[in-house]
Amino acid sequence: MSGSIQEANSYEERVTNVLRNYVQPNRVHLITVERLYRNITGESAEFSTFDEAEEAFLDVDWDDNILLEFVDQVKQIVEKGENRISETYFDIIEPDSISTAFLERELSDPAYDPDAEGEEKDGFEYQVADNGNIRGRYVYTDVTTNLTFNGEIQPTMSDGFIQFEIDPDKRLLIIKSTSVIDVQKARKYFNNKTSIDFAPAADYTTHTDGAVDRINNFLAEFHDGIPSDDQDVPGLLQVDTIKLEDTSVDSSDEEDEDEDDNGQQLENIQFEGHDIKNDDEVQSYLGDDSPWVIKKLEAEIYYEGDNFKVTIGTTSMMSYGKVSDSTDWQATSELSSMVREWFLEHLRVRDL
């Protein structure tokens, strides 16, 4: 299929290359490799050598979805040392009517060409799921210029990719990252390479009506405290970070704006502490007629016997949900799915 992520006969080669040339040189412990195998297959394993691990991974029944999940988890383990799922949500505004067939046409030009040279290889690769959703990535080439010791200019090229998912029924584009650099690149690629127009799904700096109520409704989905054993729901232990933005501030006109004790105009305030959701000072900024809105919130969540950090952001640049701080990939994935569902149900500002 045009734009397909990976042909079946090269899965094993790709997995072997990742294990030998990325996992092993970065001194990832075999216990961590065992966890990676359990996350991918759902089966426990004990490896005494990397050769044993490689043989076990080669026996996995690989497909596009499993390969993408494997690569994503390896990057997280090597670069971050933890399981983390980060998603940035965009509403698809235009065109009025979208379908899987339309999206396939949009993502097929330019298609990623691994045999091309330099930036000529850049493009989309994707697969269509049974439910019509599209999961893929944009592969790009970064060119950096280095100065050698003898004064020569030497360009260096490296490949990178940004993963995404598109749900045409929900008119939703999900960038699988909350990195500002990744999101900016993704926005540029989709804007320049496709006719799809999109905007942050929960921009409370622009759509201020009911913003506080929306966030309270999102938090109300969690059980208050640690749930009992018969309750299959995550528990909200505390909110420990809240960042506010004053939506009335006009950078071109600083007259008649609030100032701090040093005479400086306030545009953002960040509160940090133990269980500050109902803190009096925080609440004093969030009255019915207040121009202040919550642009970021971090909460400690209990789920499946482990503590997680859940972060949500609602700005004009990006609206996102992130689940982190756990070594249990399965629980992280389950909790992330719930965060996504509740985010879109309560925090999304458009009725599409």
C-alpha cells in the first residue's frame, strides 16, 4: 500500500537493528529489556544474555502497530528512563467533510521514500486501522552544519520522525508528543504538505467561557482519593501544580493592567504545593468574571497500585494530556486512554 509503514519481511531486521545498535550500546539493563518484552507481548520472560532477548523478540508476531509501539517504548526507556505517553490534540477544522479515503490521498504525497537522498526522502508513512483511523508518522531529515578542526564546513544529516493518529469520525488529529519542537514541526508539515486545517482542541486562552467548570468536570471523573479494590477507576490524590494565564493582557497596551509588587505586569502565575486544587489564593483568581484561566495542571493519580503524574495543558499553541512517572506500561496505557477520553469529553471547546 502506498505510504505503508513497513513491509512484513523487514520487521525482524528492523527489530534486530534497534536491539543491537540502540538498546545494547546505551547499556539498557536486561531487567529493563524483560519489561519491554512484557509490555509488547503481555508475557513474562527472563533473559540472561542479549542474544536470548533478541531470539525472543524475533519470535514476536510483528505488525505495523506492534513495531511502532516497540520503537516508541525503546525511545522512552533510553531517553527518559520511564514509561510516558504524551498526546497533543487538534481539532480538524477544514475541510468540512473528511473521510479515510480523503486522508489517504492527502498523506500519500509526499510519501516517505527511504531510498531517496537527504530531504528528498521526507514524507508521510501510515496505515489504516480496521475502524478507519489512520496511524502513522512524518519522517524528516535534519541537516546540521559542523565546523571541522581544519576549518572545513561539513553538513551532517540525521533522520527523525513524529508519530500521529487521525480519527476522521471525531475530526481529531493527535500528535504523539508534547514537545514544543515536535508539535511545531508537525504543524508545519501538515500545513505545508496537506490541505488539512486544524486548531488546538482546548484553547482556553481564546475560548474562556466555562473553562474552570470544564476542568472541574474533567477532574470529577477521577475517584477522590484511593479507590477501593472493587472500583476499577483511577483516584485523584492531589493537584500539585496549577499555571494560570491572564487572558485580558494585551502586550501592545500595558496600561490599566494588574502589576506585582515590583510594578511588573502579570501574565502568568504558577502555583505549586500539596493539594492546591481548592487553595484560597488559587480560587481567588478563578471567579466568574475573572480573566484568569488554567493553562496547565499537574495531578498525582493512583491507579492499579501505582502513582502516576497526569498533566493537561490548554493553550493557543497546543492542548495536551500526558501520563508519566510509572514503570508499568500496561497501566500507563490504560490510564492514558481514560485521560484522552475525558479530555475530549470535557475539555474540548468545539462541537464537531
